[in-house]
Amino acid sequence: MSRCPVHKERHRLAIGGSLRAAALGANDGIVSVSSLLLGIAAASGDRTHILIGGVAALVGGAMSMAAGEYISVSAQHDLEEAELSKERQELADDPEAEEAELAGIYETRGLSQDLAAQVARQLMAADPLAAHARDELGISEQLKARPISAALSSATSFTAGAILPLSAAYFAPAGSVEPVILASCILALVLLGYLAGKAGSQVTLRGISRVVFWGVAAMGVTWLTGHLFSYFG
């Protein structure tokens, strides 16, 4: 009997966590550093102060993003490990009940009672913990929480995003720092919205507009705050 050919497909769900962390990091790098630079520029206008504040924001923001992402994803990882440990103990204590539970899951998904029992029996014989992790707990190797990967992705993407407004501030002609930062960051947000949509296989004007709108709103609020401090100072 000939074996059926294996049909290989590439899906993006396996990189969903890293993609989310990268998009969040890049957006935060662009928006937070741009906002800070515009606020300092509105308050003082001194290029040295602007660049010092921008570098400090880049370093501090990258470290904060990495630490926050690591802590968040580590908590998810710890929860997954606790659930797997509990499932491992249940399999050791009562494997028959666990097999029946697995068969019940397959029945609810549309298999007949006999076929569900047969599938559960074969999967329990091969790797019972993997079967329960995937079909009962929703944990798979591709989608498991990876704290270090998420932290590195966030820090790297934040740095990449933050370099854009910092470079704009550095190379902007004298007297035009604010409009150059704003224009460059709007372009960066448009590009980020496009790349995030492309990575998720769905580029939409609505998605890009959402990224740009909230980024510009954050920058506008910080710019106004800088002007207020400059006025009262």
C-alpha cells in the first residue's frame, strides 16, 4: 500500500507571540521616543537636550520592554508548566479515565464514538501527555510561551523603532526638528502598519490607519504638554 504524500503548509500562528511582541516593541519605540523628543523640543528646543533625552529613552525603553515581556511571558510559561504537571499526574493516577476524557473531546469535534475511542487509544499509546496538552489544554510545541525569545524580540524591535525618530532629530536642519520628527514618524508608522499586516497576511487601510492615528495622538498630547511647560516656565 502506497503512503499518502505529506502536504506541507506554512502557517504564521507559530510565530504569533514573537510577531505580537515585535510589532508592539516597534510601535512603542517609534511613538514613545518620538513623543518624548517632541515634548523636549517644544519645551526647550535645544538639540543637545533632545538627543540626550532620546538616547536615554531608547536605552530605558528597550530594557523596560524586554523585562516586561519576559515577566509576562514567563507567567504564561509557568502556568503552562503547572497545567502539564497536573496532567502528567492525572495520567499516572488514572490513565483509563484520561483516555475516556480524550475520546470525549474527539466526539464533541464530530467523530463517532467508536472512531473517537480508537483515535484516543492510539494517541495515548504514542504520547499521552502531548495528546492531552494539545487537545485538552490547547498547548502545542509551536505555540508554547518562550520568555527569552519574546524579550529579545521586544527589545530589538523597540530599538529599531526608536532609532528612526532619534535619527530624524539628529539630521534635521536647525529650526525644523519638530516637523521632521513628526513627518518621519508618521511614515514609520505607516510602514509598521503595512509590515504588521503583511506578516499576518492581511494588509488593510483600516489597520494602517489605526496604527498611525493612535501614534499621532500620543505624539500630539506630549507635544502640547511640552508647550504648556514652556509657556508656564
